[in-house]
Amino acid sequence: MNPSDMNPRHPVQTFLNEAEDLLARIEAIALDLDPDQPDQPAGELINELFRAFHTLKGSGAMFGFDAVAEFTHHVETVLDLVRENRLPLSAELIRLILRSRDHIKALLDAAQSNLPPPLAASAEIVARLTALLPTAGANAQAAGTTAKGNEAKAVVSADSESRQTFQIHFRPPPDLMVSGTNPIALLNELRALGDCRIVARTEGVPPLEQLQPDRCYLAWDITLTTTRGQNAIKDVFMFVEDGSELRIAPMEVLDQKVADPIVAATPTEPASEPGKPEIRKPLPSPPGNAPARKAAAKESSIRVPSERLDRLVNLVGELVMNQSRLSQIAALANVSNLAGPVEELERLVDELRDNVLGIRMMPIEATFSRFKRLVHDLSAELGKEIDLVTQGEETELDKTVLDQLGDPLVHLIRNSIGHGIELPAARVAAGKPRRGIIRLAAAHVGSNVVITITDDGQGIDREAVRAKAVEKGLITADAKLSERDIYDLIFQPGFSTAKQVTGVSGRGVGMDVVKRQFDALRGQVALASESGKGTTLTLTLPLTLAIIDGLLVEIGRDQFIVPMSVVTENVELQRAERSRNNGRNVIAVRGELVPYIRLREAFAMQGTELEVEKIVIARQGEARVGLVVDRVLGSHQTVIQPLGRFYRNIELVSGATIMGDGRVALILDLGGLMRFADAQNGAGESAGSLHAQTIHSPHQRN
């Protein structure tokens, strides 16, 4: 069965979703481990790593992913020796853990595509893992932990002093088997740990006519003698601990009537006569020995396909638009009894909208965590020593934005590694630490999220950028460019200052793509650099692409929306002022000349210019530009509707919205308008002509 065709609540699909989370966690833990720091508190990390692989092995076997279970068993064996301090943590082991993580992903992908598993790769990694095992006792360790089907071999240690006996009580939730878990597999895992005596408790079994075949009514009392310790027992139950009645305690603790601080055992009454089946009933629990519970209940959650959320957001968007129309009609009707219900409906719709959008908000942590592996692998490939430091991982963004954010961030971080951070010898010669640092940070700023990528590398050589731009014919040799204009050249198609083509950089592909991707997200990119000190890229993104606050403007009878996030102020433009600046479309605002774009001309709209027009002053990065309109009507909460594939090449607008009276208003794309204005000024001027305040309307460019 192809998992993509499954119901999202199908147990196999649930396993695949959980496996994806576990693989991400394995990668994060492995990258946090450092064998060169013996004082690092790695014990809990190794335990968590072991539990993640153990979960993959058990669940993989349960749902038929046998190749995954068999391969993961070998990784688990090695990690078990590490957490018992019988095998040291090494850089080679960390590399193999990362390779194992990638291989498990490949095995799952092959199974989902009905392809044969890559067994040659499995054998090669297993051979490398086996080579790390201690020479003495390695074969016994591997054989002693192998279990197939319903048969298992007990682990027998020659060191009798390390053997310990535990009393275990386990009552799973009734719906255990509904979720795909077989309790027999758990009991077999316990048998594999040592000498095991299992007694079934049947007092929960109902009369035959009330039995349900998919419910679990049994409980078990287990006496286990093992050399593996209590953590190994807890690992067996890690999948089913939530919702189960589970108590574990060493026998000597029970003899002293002292309960384990985390899990305690319930004493049971022995069988009355030898030779009879051991079906025990629980004795009354002593005071204070109630079944252990979680210290704090975990927050329950449910996985929902993103398509359902998208549909829900679309429905809420339509509800917002219709509520707006209803409010407008109610205002025109001027019926007093209607005002109250309409206002209450508006409040409820606003609250519903905020909650639905909140459901789509996800922390940026998952996106950030994937770059640790990128930095780890790429820096090793280039012979560099680089640490990635992340901040603000809890910052939330709309899932639609997050899904489109990963690829451009990969380009930017690869550039920081390839172009920015120097080789260790060069850094030491420059008086810097051998290890470079790339900082990736996110924070909420107003209605936007600002992401910064900072490196402490060599910075950008502005003269080299300028020379390359002249060589490619992007600017003339005598062009006067500001620092910002020079940096903007880096985002031109095909631009690269790399002296040779490598697997990381030099082909001139990437930065222009990054710019287009952020423009499509209605985002902004700003770059700052200091030679010898490093470079900072600042990325500003909207929280969501579904609903925005906008400024409603009008030209003739046509209405447009300017995203409120870019608007700074509105000013008036008198007819007499239009000829004061030597034919240039600029206006003095607070002592600064700001260029403006006449939207009536940009959209080739007919009509008579008004005596007094309005200019909406907007900011794109560090640049300011004015948009000339007839009227500013006020703020408007805008539900964004795509224009469709027939209009996908239009850059001046990013979408549309339906107004309360049924008319359609276009949502202006400030970046697209600025590029359009630059193109209208002719190819002879720099890419930063708007920044240089040389905007001219079509009839003034002669």
C-alpha cells in the first residue's frame, strides 16, 4: 500500500509521520554530541538517541518495515554499549549515526515506493558499526540481543554480581491493539533481557458476550532477573507508557517497603497450590502506593493534513468577505435592531479568523534544525571549522511561508559557508578564532518575522563586486553607486565573484532566485557587510500569506490594496508641486526627496488628474517610494485570493480581494512596482535608480 494514498489516521501513516520526527531528532542529537569535550553531559543525549532508534526498530517491525528493524538493531547494539560506558563516543561513531539516520530514511522511502531496499549500503554501514565493537564479547553481545518472531534468547551475564531482579506490573490501555501495538512483542522484548517469569491477570476480562476482539483486557505481573538495569526495562515500554498502568521496582526495594520515586510495583498474592496456573489477584495497596502518574499531563495533539487547514482558511476567508459585505449593507440600511447582531457577528468572525490562522502557525525550529546538518557536512567538505548558533527557534510563522522558506535559506547559508567563512589557517592569520560562527536568528517585529543570517567571515569586497558588474555590463565604469546599490548587484541573475566553480558556489545561480522567492512571499531582503568582519542578511517576512491588513486606495472607480506593513505615512500632492523638481517625480517629505510612482500611468488608466492627489509613502528595505493615487479610503482587512495561472507573470500585483460590495480590488506588490519603474527608466541607469531618486513618468523621459 502506498502511504500517500492512505487515510492520514491509518496506523502505517501514523508510524511514518512519527518516524520522520524521530529521524529529525536523531540528527539534532548527533550534531549536538562532541567527542572532543569529555565533560559534555552526553549521558542523557545517548539515552535519548538509543530510545529513538529503539522506537524505530520496534515500530518498524510492528508495521512490516523489516529492513528498517533489522538494520536499526545493529545501531541500537552499538549505542547500548556506549550508554553502558563499554564503548567510547567518537567522531567516527557520530558520522555513522548520521549515515544510519540517512539510510533509515532511504529504507522507508524505498518501502513506500515499492522498491527493493538498498541492502549493499546496509551491509557497508553495519560492517563499519561492527568494527567499532570491542573485540572481546562483541559476538556475544550481538547474539544475546537478537530476537526474531515470538522467540527470544535471554541475556546471560558471566558476572553474577551485576544481576538484579525486578518486579513489573503492566496493564495496557484497552485500545492498545487498535493503535497497532501487540503486547506479546513487548513481553518477548522483556524475555530477551534475562530470566523472565510472566503471570497473566484476567480479572479485567468481561463475559464472553461482551468481549470485543480489538480490545485488550489482560494485565501482566513479571519477575525479571537481568544484568541490563532498569533503563533497559523502561525502554521496552516507551511506546505505550502514556495511558498504561506501569510499575517497575527492584526486588530489594520492595523488601524494604520503599517505592521507586518514578514507578512502583504492586505486590501480588502467590498461587495457592504448586502446579496450578499462576493467575494472581492484586493485594490491597499500602497507603501512598497508588499507581504512578505523569508529573504533568502532556498536551494532547492531533495531526491534520495541511490540505484540510488550507480549505478551512479559504472558508474563513470567504466568511470574512461576506461578513464585510453584510456590515456594509447593514450600515446603508440604517436599521437600529440590525446593528447589534452585525457587530457581534463581526467580533465572532474576527476571533474565528485569528484562531484558524493560529492553527497554521508553526515554530521555525524545525526549519532551523535542518541547517545544523548542512553546516556540519559542508564545512567538513570544504575543510572549514564552523559552528551554527540559532536563536528564536520558538518564533512562529504560517506553515505556507515556512514550506517556501527552506530552499532560499539553504542558498544563503551555503553562501555564508562558501564565500564568507575563511579556512582555519586564514582566520588564525587574521587574528580570529579557528572556528567560524554563523548565527541564524528569528524574531517577531510588528506583523512581520525578521530572520537574520550573520557570519564572522571575510565580508564582501565591494570593489570586487563593482568590477564584476562592470565586466558583465550591468553598470558602466563611471556609474555612481551607493553601498546599498552595490550590494543589490549581488542579487542580479548570473552574478558571482567566485574565482572558480565548485559544488558550493561560482555558477552565478542562487542569489537572484533567493530574491525572487522572497518577493513571492511579499518579503524583503537587506544585506550589510564589513570587510574582514562579516556579513549580515536581514529577511523580513509577513506572518501569514492568507489575510493581511491593507490600506484601501482608489484611482477613478478602481480600488487597490497596499499592504499596511510597508506603509509609513500619507501626504498630499498639489498640482502645482508636480513641476517644481525639474520634471522629476520626487516630493520633499521631512527634508528628504522621495521618488514616487504614478499608479494611473503605471496601469495605463484613463481619467483626469485631480487638483489634489494623495501619495502613500511606503518602505522597501532601506528605500522609500511614494504611490500616487486619487483617494485614500482607509484600512481594510484583506483576504488574499490568487490571480490564477493566466496572470502568474504579472509582477505589479500579488493577488486580489473581494470587497464588501462585490467588486475586486488588486493587491499591489511594492517590489514589483519598483522593478517596473526601474525598467521604465531605461537600461542605461543603475539597478538602484529608485534608491537614487531618479524616477520619471513616461512622458517626462525625453
